[in-house]
Amino acid sequence: MKPTDVLIPVLIFAGMGILFGVILAVAARVFAVKKDARAEQIAEVLPGANCGGCGFSGCAAFAEAVVRGDAPANGCRAGGAACAAKIGEILGMEVTAATPVRAIVRCSGGAGHANLKYHYEGAADCLAAERMSGGDKMCATGCIGLGTCVAACRYDALHIVEGQAVVDADKCVGCGACASVCPKHLIELIPADAKYCVMCRSPEPGALTRKQCSAGCIGCKICEKQCPTGAISVNGCIAAIDYTKCTSCGACAAKCPRKIIREL
Amino acid sequence: MMNILLLMFTAILVENFIFAKFYGCCPFLGVSEKPDTALGMGMAVTFVMTVSGGVTWFVYRFLLEPFHLEYLKTVAFILVIAALVQFIEMFLRRFVPALYSALGIYLPLITTNCAVLSSALLIVQNNYNFIEAVAFGFSAALGFTLAITVFAGLRARMNAADPPRAFKGFPLTLIAAGLLAMAFSCFSGVHL
């Protein structure tokens, strides 16, 4: 074996590498795309958490969409009013803040209220537990409590308390990242100033709900009758509050026999 | 001319990359959720495979063969394909932004698509000339596009169906892929 047998391939490949590198470097210069400077400015005032609450893949994508006019300037829920105002400054227009929202876990099955159908010993992840015949709770809409939403939250606003996820309203920015990962679809975004919420989502008839959980909505319709503004409706044995009509009077919570409608 | 057409027909149907050779199964299963993204992926692959077929032919003929470095062709082809995909991506972003955003993430993904590499290797193995090489790359990719688009159509239909729980999702996808491959195997009887 001659030394050139090694040297020639090495030289050829090094040459190819350098040649391609130079071509790509030149191409990057020649084909550079001019970006709207405003998009970069907007991206800087955004929180930068890439939470996806705006519906775009990240803060940079949202910034570009705002510049193009495809997204509302107040579309960043995490940034809130302050961020909307800064974007307005950059774009040179008046921007009013969107109604702030917060996430809420609509389940009260923690602290042993929900009855179990088996003992789950698997990966500590709600999605994995959901695969095992829908989790260990008898209730098909009960919080599994393994913290997939906690892991998804970028603002440390979710914690597992007594076996179920609970949202810390002070930290929640309403991005909705948790809501999109919850396999039970238990997490909802409600107006941040909402005072009352139905903390259950079980649509089962009352008798069945009682068997499954000692803290479930039985669809008794007392709240519906109590509500002076007609904001509460009971569909399929589960109460729901229409926040556009709710006046936060608390009549429903006072009379709920299961204490499911709670003051937040 | 006739043998070019025959070569293209063979590459598209008889020796379909996915159903007869099982190249490029990853994007075939991964990017076939919706017919339009599948078509986007197919277009991106067609674009890259046609160009890479020609470029790798040149690299092999005029760089590797004269120095007797045929044994390094895999490494050389990967290098060429990776650089080519990068270059095409930049080129499209600048001059054809509509196509660039349509192809989106699929374009860089092609770097690691084994169908592209295998078409380059097959071209060398079969001793094609330059025109045959480009035609082979183009038509093999066309076969890939055909397969992935047809399959995406099937999957769109399957989404509406209500199969038993155990079959839902990926299991049914694999079964459908197998059935489709069997349907395509009828072309293997065609001798040209």
C-alpha cells in the first residue's frame, strides 16, 4: 500500500467538502432573503416561550404573521396587554388587549373522591395511562393526575395537588399548551376574571356519576333554575356556564348540592 | 428513445421504489396523513432526486472512477445530496417562495431519505449514461410520488371509517400499506 492510496481520497473528500462549503456560503449570501425588520422587533418583545397559544408554531412565526396581517396584534395571550401595546408601538397603531383567559382543570376527583377501577403502575404520563383502558379512574372524564399538563406548562402554573392537576391562576397566562396535551380534554380556557366554574365534566347520568366519584356533577339542574341570567345550561347531565351571560352572583354555587360549582 | 421510456415505465410501476424495493418507507408512512402534504413531499423528492441523479453521475464518472475510489461512493453521494438539498432549499426560498413554503419542512428531511441515495447507487450499479441517469432519478421519484399520494388518499378514507379499537391508527395504516404493495406487485409480472 502506498501512502497516496490514503492521501488521494482524503484530499478529494476534503476538496469536495471545502468546495460545497464555499458554494453554500456564497449561496447563503446571494440568496439571502430580506426579512421585515419589524418582525424581528416584534419577536423581541414577545415572551419567547414558543408556547403556541397564538396558534402559530412559535414566537417568530407569530411575529411574521402579525407583520403580514395574518394574526391580530393582540394575539399573544402570554404577553397580555403590555406585549400588545409594545407591538402596537412597533406597527404604529392602536392595539387593545384581548380579554385575558386562564386555564382551569375541570375535575374535582382528587383527594380520593374519584373511585379507581384498577391500580396503575406504569409510565408517569397521562397519555400512557390513557392507553390503559382510559386511565385508572372509573370516571371516563376524570383527571388522571400524572402531570402531562404540568410538563407541558412553560410558566410553572400547573401542579399536581392531591392526585389531580390544579392551575395556579396567578401564574397562568392562558396559552392553552396544557389544554392541548390533556388526553381527557379536561382543561379549558375561561375568562381570567371568571368567579365561578363547574369543576366536573362527566356527562354520565347522576346515578352512574355517584358510583364513580363522590365529587361529580349529577345533572340535577338546580343551578340552572337558580341562575337569574340564564347563564347555566345542563346538557347531558353536566352543567356548563356561559361566561358571556354570567354575572358572578354566586347563586349557583350556593345551592349546588355536590359543591361542584365553586368560587375560584 | 424507446429504452428511456421503458426504463421510466419500469422505475415508476414495475420496480416502484416503495412497493417493490421498500426504499423511502419512512416518509411514506410519516408524511401520508393528508393528500396535499403527501403531494408536497413527492414533489420535493422528485425535484431533489432528478437533480441528484445527474450530479452524482458526474461525481462518480469524473471524480471517483478516475481515482479508483468507487468504494467510497456511498460517502461521496451522501455529501453531494446533503449539499444539494441545502442549495436547493436556499435557491427556492429566494426565487420560488411559494414552492418553498409548500414543501416546507419536507425539503431538509429529504437529506436523509434513503430513496434518494439508493437511486444514485442504482444508477451507478446499472451503468446508466447521463440521460438515463436523470430519467431514472426522475421516474423513480415519480413512482414514489404516485405511491405516497395514492396511499394518502387511502388514509384519508380510512380516517372516516370506524375500525375496531385495536386496529385504529397505525396498525390499520400498516395493513393498508401491505395491501397496496400487493396490488402493485401485479406489475412485477410485466416483462419489458
